[in-house]
Amino acid sequence: MAVTRLKRKDRKNHVTSRLEIKTLKLATNIELGSRSKQSKNDQLAKNNLLLDQLTAALRA
């Protein structure tokens, strides 16, 4: 199967979309003082609560 070169516009779109996805992934982290608070029913919050309980049990 032959490999064809992308046209300049398509190369630009490919790189731009890849960078936009990277930026969006980095921007989804919840920061302190952010207006978007993490939900208590969030799976990540449940995991953190369980890990805190386990570490407290190991220390005791």
C-alpha cells in the first residue's frame, strides 16, 4: 500500500488538532480555587477516600 503525502492544509489541521487535544487534556485537571469543584460522588474522590482509610489503618 502506497503512502501518500498529506497536503499542506491537511498537515496543518492534523498538527493543530493534536495540539488542541493535548491542551484540553492538560486543562481538565482540577486546580485549587477552581470554580469547578470535584463531586463527592466522583470515582476519583471515592478512590482517594478509600486510600486515606487504608493508609490510616496501616499507620495505626
